[in-house]
Amino acid sequence: MTPRAALGMVLGIGCCLAICLMPPLEGLTLQGQRALGIMSLCVFWWLSTPVALPVTSLVGLALVPALGVMPTNDALALFGNQAVFFVIGVFLVAAVLGHTGLSSRVTLLALRRFSRSEVLLCNAVLLISWGLCWVMVSHAVAAILLPIVLELIRALDLGHGSRTARRLLLSMAWGTVCGSNLTLLSSARASLALELYGGYRDKAGLPEDPIGIVAFSAGSAPVSVISLIVAAIVLHISFKPEGLDLSPAIARLDERVKGLGKTRPKERVAMVIMVGMILAMVLTGPKWMGIVALLASGTMFLAQVLRWEDAERYVNWGVALMYGGAIAVGGALYKTGAAEWLARALLPEGLGPLTALALVGLMAALFTEVVSNAAVIAVLLPVALPIATEVGLDTHALVWTLPLSAGFAFMLPTSTPAMAMVFGTGFLRIRHTVGGIVITAVSLAALLFFSQTLWPLLGFAVNLEQP
């Protein structure tokens, strides 16, 4: 265990014990105080990772009934929510696209068409990695594309000092980061935010107003497009073309395409089921998204498109466990009143709706560089929702703002799996990704702009002046 991890472990346990054992805080129940103690432990452990992130979430889940915050059955019921099964279903569907080779076929054919110059090739990698996130979890897209990008780099005989190699790798990583904000299928953090929002809405007695896959995509996709455009500009300025001969790369792509052969029946079946799943989610609404995802993945198993042994290699079960535990800890904060108490304690005087929205977005963007974006949602959203009510900010705004801002992870290897993958190749250092600051800043500005202009026009009731 590293010194940083050991320190975080000790601080987390110490802070949890201190909060739980201190005299009762005014306006806060004993259960709420203990819920705050559990959250403090999770925050320290998520930041320092003395254990894996899913383990921290499971420890937090176990502490909720162990410390008397909620009955055991109630705490475990929070874990078994729709968001967890939606994440599992989406990962299984992504596993099918990767296992059948359908995603690789689409990628290789597209790259072959845009391999006439370095600039076109790099922009193609950026656009393809972004576009695949329309229907696949961004983590899975990065895992599929990285071997293809590395093969191109080897075919071009690029060294670790090559600008083109760095641009190709960052194009893949930044493309998936931008694409993670496209739809509910692109990342799991959006479904986590929606689930936590549903718990807050029930606790506050607000009318049921769920957000579906079409509504979320319409509000988030414009921000994703702006991020993609800025990323392309930053990459073009930071990594100038080297005048390479791309014929070896073209030959390698041709070999890979020929090796795939004709489209196989399994690929066609997978595509039909994928389209059916998306249409079913649109038609049935947000309450059924988890069920539809599981039924679609079950259909793929029935159609013999995927075997369970193969699925186990593709699905990140740790993500599902982490999300379930995070939702349980966040739900405990809501149900005990701890989130509302903390919001009032942290709320600056005279804070306006737009300022509150900008502050929450900035905090999420900063935190996501050093900790999992799911942890960012789990920590900030339970506190931000009561703050929104206090300052007159429609809570719908946060359901877009927090997941989108937590996706602006363009700089550090700790920010997202895609960035960790490309840093792990040895071609990149942090000095090569500082341009990500520009992408984050412009993306945040675009988010605030759309929150006041586009979102209300789309009928999402995001009125920043409405108390």
C-alpha cells in the first residue's frame, strides 16, 4: 500500500469515527450524523484508493445498517435498484458488439476511408471513438479501439517522441471522453444521477417527472458536440503533422478488413437486437430502461450471439458493484435528512441559481480528474439537490450538469479508464494533456449556455429563475 493510500485509509476511518462519536449536531438526527460519517469515509477512500473503488462502495453499504442508519433490508433494497441492472445490461450489450467483431469492423472500414493523410486519420479516430459511444459504454469503446490504434502506430514505426502517435492516442481517449456525454448508453454515471434524483424526488414529495433516454440525449448531446469540436482544435494545434508515409498503415488496415471476411450472421443479429433495445427504451420510458437492457442482453444469449464465459471477460462487474453501493450511501443521506442539513451548512449567502449551477459544475469537473466520476456523482449530487431548492434552481438542471461535468476528464490518468489506458502506453506525459484545460473550460461554458437557452426550449423545465 502506498503512503498516500495508507494516509487516506487512516483519515477516512478517523473522520468517520469522529463524526459518529461527537455530540449530536443541532438540527441533525443521530442516523443522519452517522450517514455523514459513512460518506466521509467513502470520500477519503475514493480519493486515495487504499482498496478498489467497488470495495469502498460495498463497505459504505455495509456500514449503513451496521451503524444503525437504516434497517438492513432497506439499505440492501437501495443497492438493488434499476440503475445497477441498467449498467449490467448495457455492458453485456457492449460485450456482444466487441465479441462479434461488429464494432471492430465498423472502425476499420471507417479508418480505411480516412487514411489519406495524418490529419484525416487522427480526426477519424477522434470521430469514430466519439460516434461508437452513441450505442456503447465509453470504457468499452476505449478498450476496443486501443489495440487498433497501437497497431497503426506500430505499422507506421512511430517512436515515443512522435507527435502523430500522441495525437492518435489522445484522439481515441478524448473522443471517448466527449462521447461519454452523448446518451444514457454512453456511460453509467448518468443513470446513477437519475437514480439518486429519483430518490430525492420521492423523499421531497415532488411530482414524478422522470427523464428518459431521448430527453437526456437531447439535453446532453449538444454539449458533447462542442467538447468534440474543441478537442479536435486543441489536438490540431498541439500536435502538428509530421509528413508521414501512411502506406504501411493503409496496408495493415486492408489486411485487417480482409481478415474479418463477410458480415457474419451473429453480427447482423447483434445489430438487430441493439436497434430493438434502443427503440424499446424510447417507447417504454425511463422506468423500463433497466428491464429492457436486461431483456436485450438475455435475447443475445438466447440467440447464441454471446456465451456467458465470453461475457465475463468483457463486463466490468466492479462498476456495477460500485454504483450500487454509491446509490445506497447517497440514499441514506437523503432518507436521514443529512444531505439537506449539509447543504444548508455549506450554502453561501446570496448564492444565485446560475452561480450555484456553475459552482457545482466546476467542482465536478475538478474532482473527476482525481477520482472516479461515479464517486463524484455520489458525493456531490445528494448535497447539490437541496442547495438547488434553496437558491431557486430547478433540480432538473443538476441531473444534466453533474453527469456532464463529471465527464470532462481530459487531463490526468486518474480521471477515466480511457486516459489511464493511453498513459499506460508510455507515449504520453501530463504535459501533453494540459490542453484538456481548454476543452473543460469551453465545455463548462457551453453547458451553462445550453442550460438557459436550449434546455427550456426542449421542454425540460430547467428555469434558473423559478424557485
